[in-house]
Amino acid sequence: MRSATSALPERTLGSQGTLAFRGVLLLVFGVCEGALLLLAFRVPHITASMAVLVLTAFVLADGLATLFESVALTRGGFRVWPVANGVTGVAAAAFVLFAGRRPLTVLAWWAIVTGVLEAGAALSSTDATRARAAVAALSIIFGLFTLAGPAQDAARLILVAAAYGIIAGGLRVHAARRGMRRTGTS
């Protein structure tokens, strides 16, 4: 039978692995948005719709990955932060896909709520890092910019989304690698 201390590295590895996967998702999202930016000047209306679709797909995948992480972590005790974050992502993606009204507003609020939840998770966990807190801050800033920014300027919005994806994705991967090194599981 395993002791509580021997189960800790496995939970940490699962959490760090999921964090790294979510970072890679963000990087892929950022690259896709960057590619859409190249098309924004040629086909602005279609590009804006595609940007929303790519963002919605990312939100859904990130929410599902976070829910998977919360199930994996349940063995060590229930954690509310990943569950709330995952449910928020899946709900936001479903609302955009099925309701279709004001998708940028829904996705902006998703980014803000997710940022607050990620900050709460980073501050309440034992492996809190500055990189995880920075990702939370970037998410909130991205959401606020999306709410305040002109919705008609698709190129600016896509550029900000691409920058958010690449920077936040890199920070998530960095935080996961650092957490893996700290526990000796890299």
C-alpha cells in the first residue's frame, strides 16, 4: 500500500503534465491566431469568424483538459480551482457554439474569470510560481482588452490573441517544466 508521501510526486507529475499540455494548447492557439492575422487584411470578415472559432475550440479543449486534471487530482483530495476553471471553459465554449450571440463578450468574460480562477489556484497551491501568476494576469488583461477594444478591428484583436497565446503558453510550459524539475520527475 502506498503512503501519502509516495503518492505526492505522481499527483504533481499529473498536474504538471496537464499544465504543460494546456501550455502547448495555448501555443498552438497563438500560432493559429498569428496565421489568421496574415489573412486578416485579405479576408477580414471570414478571418474574424475563424478567429472566434479557433478561440472557441481552444476554450473547449482547455476546459476539458482542466476537468481531466481535476479528476486526476481528486485522488489526493477535491480541488475546487481546476473544477471551476474547467466548467467555466466548457460552459463558455458551449454558449458560444449554441447561443451564438456576442461571442467575443462571452470569450472575454471567460478569459477574465479563468484568470481569476488561475490566480486563486496559483496562490493556494504549494507549487505556486510567478509564471502561473503571470498567466493568470495575462488572461485577465486579454479579457479586459477584448471587452474594451474595438470589435470592428479584427486585425488588432487577432494580434492580441496571438500574442496572448504565445506568451501565456510559453509561461505555462515553463511553469510545468519547473514544477517537474522541482519534484525530480523531468
